[in-house]
Amino acid sequence: MTNREVVGAWSRSEPGQAGSTRTDGQTLWSYLLVIGRTVEGRKVALDYRARAGHFKSSTTSKHVSFAVDVADTIEVPA
């Protein structure tokens, strides 16, 4: 399974894991950081990319970009 496929599994509420990306179908993690969650059946991506002002790492930014592509909503973390 690739990282993009893990994000796809999250979008379908299915579990998946590849390297540092994993999901139980409800929550999506990059390493130990939650980058996606499910709220009332809707997928919410948490924007930890540089342009959102919350840069964590290049790898996490790539994972977040995949999540943003499939999410219903994008939130900037507080």
C-alpha cells in the first residue's frame, strides 16, 4: 500500500498503513501527528503545510496534500 492509497482508505473509512502514514478509517496520521479526522461522517484534513503556516516536515506536507485532495473540509490547526 502506498501513502496515497492509505489516504484513499481513510476517505472510504477503511484501515490502512504504509510506512509513516496510517489510518484506522476514522483518523489519519502522519508519523504521530493527526492530519485527518472524521466528523459526523465528513473527512476533515488538518493543513500542516508551509503555506498554512504550520509546517512540520516535507513528508508530512506531502501526506497532508494527499488528504486535502480527498477531504470534505480543510482546517488550519490552531
